[in-house]
Amino acid sequence: MTTNEHNPLPFDGLFAHLQARGFVLGVDQHLRLQLLLARIGAEVCSFEQVKTLLCPLFATNREQQREFHRLFDQFIAVSEPEAEPSPAPEPAPPARRSWRRFRLTAYSSAIALLLAGTALVATERFRLLAGLDQLRLPDVPEWIPPRPIQTVIETITLGIPIPQEITQPRPVPPPDWALDHRWTLRMLAVALPLLAFALWQLWRWWRRRPAVERAQGRRPPFTWPIELEPEEWRLDRSPLYRQATRGLRRRQRDDFEHLDVPRTIEATIEARGYLRFRYRRASRVPEYLVLIDRASRHDHQARYFELLADALERDGLFVVRYFYDGDPRVCHAPPPKPATGNRQRDRYLTELQRRYPGHRLILMGSAAKLFDPVSGDYARWTELLTEWEDRAVLTPVALPAWRRRERLLGEAFTVLPGTLAGLAELAERYELPLRDDPPSGETADPPPDVGYGVTVEELKSYLGPDAFQWLCACAFYPELQWDLTQKLGRLALPEAAGLDEAALWRLLRLPWFREGAIPDEIRYPLVRVLDPGRRRAIREFLIQTLEENPADVGTFAADERRLDIAVQKAWLAGDDRAARRKALEEIEDLPPGELTRDYTIIRLLDEKPATLLALLLPRRFRKLVYPEGLSIYSVRWQAALAFALMAALALLGGTQAYLHYREGHRPLPDIAGPTPTPRPDLSPIPPRPSPSPSPTQTPLPVGRAGPTQTVMVPMGTPGPEQSKPVQQIRIEMVPLPGGTFLMGSVRDESLNYDIESPQHRVTVSPFLIGKYEVTQAQWKAVMGEKNNPSRFQGDDLPVEYVSWNEAQEFCSILTKMTGKTWRLPTEAEWEYAARVGTTGQYAGNLDAMAWYGKNSGGRTHPVGTMRPNRWGLHDIYGNVGEWCGDRYSRSYYGELQKQGVAIDPRGPANGSVRVIRGCGWGSSDVDCRSASRGSWTPIHRDDALGFRLVRVGP
Amino acid sequence: MTEQTQFQLYVGDGTTRGVAAPLFEPLASLNDPAGYVAEPGLRDAVNVALALGQPLLLTGEPGTGKTQLAGSLARELGVGTPLVFNVKTTSIARDLFYRYDSLTHFHDAQFRKEGGIEIETYIAYEALGLAVMRAEEKAETRTRSVVLIDEIDKAPRDLPNDVLNEIEAMEFTVRETGKTFRADPRYRPIVVLTSNSEKNLPDAFLRRCVFYHIEFPDKDRLREIIARRVTLSDVFQAEMLDPALARFEEIRKLPLGKLPATAELLAWVRILDRLGLDVRDAGRQGEVAASYTALAKNDDDLKRMRKG
């Protein structure tokens, strides 16, 4: 760079820089610069010297000098060709939306599963198909009263050769993957939600890490400046203001005197030559010491007064300004301004007194602290103020609200309203100090008491339409800042020229404008007053403004600002879900404790739940699930864990239900039994090796669950070493006549047993039923010596701890052994046998007939040790519960009832659980009624659950 | 510069110690322009003011050598000593150029009857007036001169604005005689204004000035200033000066009502040198504390310095 007058330095950029920072650059400066370059430009040899040469032209005080040096260095640094490479663009934020969507889906499906699972577990009903063929049945025979019956004793000789056909593997049901892997499925059901939870937690941690790191490294400040092009201060155009400045500029009498020569001479001549001195009081330009009451950083009244003082200063008045907060004994210096400013220090009032003794003192703002709070009189220290000769108070209190305090103030000060009219009046009073008529004033009402729930209507009537709109606009931002207030007001009243002074003052007298914030509860109704177009305009303006005013990275202020932007954006988004969600995500990243400012607004936003979950959750549970109860945040981890556990439970339930369903759809062994294959010789029976005890030949591995094992029945040819003595067992059967009876119970028989209703007529064909429950001896004889699952061991005891499947297995083996058809009773047959023609709760005296809760002593008892019922059946009540062959359905009775009379009903066609009738040794008397029904899954085992046999045919 | 003599301290017990009071060694050398060193920024600002023919307005803490600059400038330009006008709170614009002693005039007119009274006798020309007169075309030996208007911020508010035109045009009229003086532009007086920047000067005034704020010198510059301005014993120079400067910097960081400036530092260093005091010397901290009187300007500050 050369310094050549024909080739001036490229200073334009620097000038623009300077001007932006408040330097005054007039024609004068340019001329001086040119002149300077012409004269000494040739001797300049370094940038440093250019700087020190140029600086005196532009700077007019110390701050400007420093600023100039800084700007110049900056300018040179930027102009250097080898500028630093611009920082790499910030990495794009990770895509979060898809994750979020995923999460939402996961939640909803988990909930759906949860609901389904719960419903299933609660009722044990999982009917997929309902409805049987609507059978038109022929007329049913009438009820045949029972008659005494004699027992048919079936003697079965075991160890009979099993016909070749039976040793062939029975048709094995097609392998079912789900049933084969039930444990894997169950594990998965539990593990998956927990795994999902762990992953989600990990992902959340990963996503929140930057936010957390930021949060940990955060530092003050808590606020950041929002710089706006200041609105033009219009009040100085008012004639009142001009009148006031004229008055305030008038010279003031000084405290020393000059010899007034002309008058001295005149007086001397008059005194005939004797010297008579005449003096004249010197005058000086008045200087003002303005103390402004500032309650908060955003005290609008103080700002108004400050602007007033600025305007006066601009108009050439000498104004020294200090701020005080209520009590002027300590005064704070105004911030230094680069354009005009000397830096001032905070001062005690006494210091001010020493420094500015001849100034005219004007207290602008409330003088409440000048008075003793108890006595209401002047505080003692106020004597300090009386040191100033001219002292005035410009009070923000509206004239009609003046009370004793203002009257008292009037004794020591010139008290006037803080309006322009008051200022003009003050200027007059300096000239004519003795005037004491009440100040000409406005007639504004005092503001409503906003302390206790002021209503929107009250505000409206107090402020008037324009100022009210203004206020509404101010409510959009959580803080009231003067420049923002002006801009927002302008947006709310685009057509009006602005507020007139009276309206402005009505606004400023609201205490909110001193504190710098409108309470949230009134903000919301105020915001809604504006029409949507303006609302949108204001929000857009706020977002733009906030985005243009960055806060330092890593400060509390930066988060505060992000929150503000996010809130405005979310608000602006309205029903646009995507935009809204995007904005809310911003908020979500902030730690919940940060919601200091716009808490209520966020709550309001939260009224439209952000997620489906929030929509589903009752309000009172939200607090449990979300931090602060706000659905815009992610779910608490505790809640998420609970969800995961519940989902695991639900999935487990669902799996279980599914397995049962599959189970239910497996082909059942025919209830009528296989057609007995004709055997060449049924008797005599030569001793033959029994199928047991080789494990491979174990007919039914009783100890283990699952029908999958049941298919592994006798395979292979019995070896010679398995020979066993012939064993005979007796099975006593009672033939019952067919008949028609009322099945089920009336609704009022027991409060909780509506599964036993409605009562319906059922006709059963004749059949034989076991006189006793199947004993362990019988079981062992059929299933093998070592295959006794019972918990209470004893040959005479009924077999228990057998599942429905095993009972079926027992029947089919017995059928194959004997060639006769054995099966479990149908539910109808059982109840028919139990009722013996009765319709009451019990067919006989329960205590005499049954081993049940009251008398069993907590165990099973040998069969036949209690009295039988009238048909000679023992233990039909009590001892152990009995499996029936039917599937269970709660609504089955209703369906039967619709048919009129059901003939030999065999239970619903589908269902995953099986009927249990009768009651066990632990049951209560209620459960032992003839009509009681129970149900359980076919793999269920229980030490109070056995069965009884039925045989049909010859 | 001057012969080193052992400085005799007042003990305060009434005992006569010397034969006669030791001769006072004047501190005038403190203000000797020969030893003045202008920092580069100030030098450039002066050059700008010279090039543009505008007054140079200097601000800065008291004691940073604002006033001395005028002497240094006058000396360098070879115009002798600067013409000084000390502004007073009652000064008015006219006082910068001349004063009219109306009272003596009146007295003489009344009581001295011999012949006409030359009104010129009662007019005393002040710094700026003298400077203009010396530069007048009519003057026999036209010279440029350096005018120092010291502490302009002390003046009433009106003064700076009132003298604007006169300073710009370098002419004034004596109302009493009706005579107008105008400086030859080529012999334009060089005006240096100083201010303690306590009050704002009007913008119009500032615009017509070349401004420079003298920052408080850093340690190296202080050492340079000391080397130029005071003659110190070699021992002190070598060993005790640096700790003294360090202590001085510490003191300037204290919350004092008035910060000690270069002038105070020079005086203090001199005292330390004379007393042979090392500020680090633990045994003589009482004396060191006593020497702070050279730095402190009021009791509070003194206490703070002694404490801190």
C-alpha cells in the first residue's frame, strides 16, 4: 500500500466501519484527511503510523481513541491478503426426525401390545372365532327323572399286547415352529423391550451429549443485548418539548458579581463624582444534574426519562445523568456511549454534591424512598438534597393520584408530573420560582391495581384502544425492553403514527413496565386479542430479531435465546405439525430447569400434546412420565424403563396367548375316540412285556410339559427284558340314563358367577361315568409304574398334577388297550352327573360328600371315602377338580341358550383353554357348586386337579 | 545533572543536626522540556495538528505530561518557551487574549490629572493575544509561538464555544481601543489545549481540534522517562528501580481516589534514591510506607497504599 495523494488509501471500508461504530465523519474530516495526506503523507512508513496519524482526526475522547485503534487494526488485518481461512462449516446436525418417528411408532405398538396382553391375561378369553353352526335341533325328549343305578365294573387287564396298529407312530401333528420354540419366544418377548430401552437410552445419551456438554460449560451472562435500530424519539418534535428546552436553556444567575462599568459611571456621575460602584450578577449557562429512578434494567419509565435527558443533551443543554434505584444516596453511572461519552463512576450522593454543587437537581421518577416508611415523613438523609438550590421532582405518578406524599414533596421540591408538560412547566418555574399554582396537568386515571389479577377488560378501559393494542403486542416476548416495546407497538398499530404522550404514559405507569416483564398469566389472554395477521407478523419479527442478535456461545444467554426462538417458532407453527415439532425439538434439547422465562407459554404450547403418548396419558400421569410434566421433553428414563418392563410383560402375555392359540388349533384327539380296531383276540391275555420302563418307550413323559412330547408314544418293539407280570385294575363305571336338564346357574345364585349363566336346557345321551376319580394306581397301570406325577402319593388317592393333554393321552392309551372308547366327560355330562336331577347349588350335603377347603386338611384323600351322590358317584365335589373334554368359552352358554335345547354339546369349536369342573381339596364351598366352572390351559398342572373317565358305547 | 547530596530528613525532635539548612535542590528539572519524551502516537498527533494548523487537544490522567508537551514542542521548534494561559473557573473568552484593568484606568482617570491617558496602558495581553500579535504582519519580528491553554475543562461551559472563531481565524479585537489584531497565516500560533477530560467539551469545539489521549505509560516507558528525567545513583538504577516500579504498578491497581501519575512516580523514585530505600527491604517498610506520601494525594489513599 502506498501513500500517494493521487491514489488515496482505500479508506472507504474503514470509514464505513467507523461510521457504524458511532464516529462522526463529515466533509470536514475528509478535507482534513486529504490535507494531511498531502502534507505529511509522504513520510509515513508504517500502518502503525497511519493509525496514530489518522486517529486524532476522528477520535474526540479516550474511548473513541481506543476504539479507533481497535477498528484500524481490525481493518488492516482484514485487508491483508493472507487472511485466515474461514472456519470450516459446522457439521450438519444429525437427522433426528426418523428416529423420533421410530420412537413414536415403538411406543404406540408397545402400548397396543400392552393393552392387548393385559386384556387377555385378565380374562383368559382369547376367542378368535365365535359362533357355532346354528343347529336346528329336533324336539328334545322331556326330562327323565333319574333312577337308581347300579355300577358297572369294568375290569381291565393290563399288559395286553398292543396291537400292531397302535405301535405304529400315531399321525404326528405337523411341527409347529412357535410351539417348538416357546421358550425362545418368551425370552425374546422379555428381552426385546429391555434391549430397546437400553438402545434408546444409549441413543438419547449420545444425542444429548452436545447439549449436556454445553450445559456443563455454561457461564454467565444470563442475558444478552437485543440490539434494534432505535425508534425515532418523536416527543422532541412536540411544541411542548421545544418550549421546555427554550426555558431550560435560559441563563442562570451565577454566584459572583462583575463590576458593571456603565452603571458605575452613571451612578458616580449622579453622586457628583463620588465613586459609586455598581455590580451586576454574572450569569452562566444552567447545568442540570438529572437523577433517574431505575427499578430494573428494563424500566421503561427510566428509559423514557433517559431519552428525555438524551434529547435535552442533544439540544445543547448540559445534563449530567445518574441512575438510582429507589434510594438516590447511591447513584449509578450511565453506561459509556462511544459517541459522546465520558466514562462515569458510580457515586455517592455526597460526591455528586461536591462535584456538581451549582447544577440544577432534577429527580426523575418515584421519590417514594425519600420518605420514612413508618412515619411517612422525610427520611433524615434527604437534607443532603436540600444543598442544591434548585431541586425538582418529575414524578411518574398521575396527577389525580397525587396524595400526601406529593404534597409533602411539594414543600421541599418543585413537584411536577414527568410529562413534557411538566418539563415545560419546570422551565417556567426556574424563571418564576414563586409560582405555586397546581401544575397544569393531564387527567389520566391512575392505573388499575395489577397486583391481584387484573382483567383484560380493565386494562382495555384504562389504556384506551391504541395503547391496549400496544400492550398486547408487548406480551409476545417474555421481557419488556424499550426498543422492542417500540417496535412491537409499531407492528401492532401499523396505521397509527404511534402513541401520543398521554397514552404512552398510561402504558408506562403499569408496574410491569417498570419491572420489565408482564406476568405470564395475563400475557396469554393479551396475545390472543390481536388478530392472526398481526400475531404472525409480530412473531416473525421476533424470530428475525432474535436470530440477528446472537448471544455468546456457551453462555446461559445463548440457551435462553434458543428457547425464545423455539417458543416463538412453535407458536408461529400453529397447526403445521412438522414445523412445530422441529421447534419443540429445540426446546427438548434444553435442560428442563432452564424454563425460567417462558414457562407458562411453554405450558400453553404443551396443551396440544406433542406426542401420541402425551395425548393418551391422563394429565395427572404426565408429570410422572415427562420432566416437568411437559410432553415436549423426552420421556423420563424411569418412565421409559417402566414402559419397557410393561411392554415386556405385555409381549410375554401376548406370546403366551399366541402359544395357547396355536395350541388350541392343534387337532384335538377325537373326542369320540378312535374307532376300535378289531382285534383277533381280546382275551385271554398272555403275559406280555409292558411298554415301560425304557425311556424310549415311556408312553408319556409326564414330568415334562408339552404336547410335543406326547407324540413320542410307544414306538419300537418291546424287548424281552421288559416283561412284566400281568396286572389287572378295576375301573368302576356308573351307567347314567340320558336326560334333559337345566345347565348353569341363575344369575343370583352367586354374585360373581355370571360365567355360569344363562341357564339353558341340555339333553345328554346315555353314558357311563367313573364312580371315582381316576386313581394313581389306575394311572400307573396305564401310563407306567414310574409315571406318577402326583404331588400326594398314594395308590388310592386320585391322580393329580396331570395336564389336560396328559389326561387325553391317558384316555387314548386306555382306549387302545381295551378297544373300548374312553374319554373325558363333556362339561354337560359332568354337570348332568353332578346335579342328579337337582337344580340347587349342591346335590346333597357338601360336608358329607366332599373333601374341600373346610375339611380336607390341605391334601387329597383316598377316593370313595366320602358319601356318594344319589347316583353313587364319589368325590364329584371336592378332593380334586376334574378336567372336562370341552374347550372353554364364557359365552358358550349364551349360544346354547339361543338354540333352545342343546343335544350333547361338546364345547366350542375353538379355544385355548379347557373346562375344569368340580372342586379341589382347597376350594371354598362356593366353588364346589354343581354349576361352578373353571378353566385352564391344556398344559396346566395342579395338585388339586385330576379327572374322571367316561365311556360310551358297549 | 545536579550534584548528589545526602538529603537531610526532618526528624522532629527539635535537635539541630546540620550547621545550616541544606540547600534545596529545585525540582525544576522535573519540568525541563529537554528530558521530555513523546510517545509515537503523541508525536504523530502533534504532526497532524501542525500539518492542519489546528489546535491540539490533549487529555489524559494528570501527570502524564500534557503540559510538558507544549514546552517540548516550543523547544523543538525553537520558539523559546510556550505562552501559557491557565484557565480559571471564572475565565471568559476575552481573557484568553487580553485583560482590561478598568479599575486602575478609572482610578487614574479620576485622580491623575497629567495629560491624556493612554488606554493601551491598561490592557494586558494574555497568551493567545500575545501569540497573535507576534505573528502580525505589522510586527517587526514575526515569530511563531506555542500557546498552551491549560485545563480548558475548568472553564465555564461557554468559553470553548466562545473562542472557537477567534482560534480558527487567529484574530481578535480589543473592544476598548477598537484595534484588531490578525495573525499572518504563515506564522500561525500553535495552540495546545489540555483537559482532564472531566467534562465534555462541545462537539463543535472538538471537531475543530486534533485530539489525542495520552495513555498512562507502561513499565518500559516509565523506565525510559525516569532515565531521562531524574539522575539516580547507579546502585538504585541497577537494583532497586525495578522493584520500585513493580510496587508502583501494584499501587496503581489499588482502588484509589486519585491514581499516582508520572510526576508522582518521579518524585517518589527520587525520594527512594535519596534515602537509599529498597522497597523490598523488610526492615525498612516503615520508611517505605512513609515515602508513599509522595504518591498519595489524600489521607484515604495513603492509608490504602500502606495497607495494600
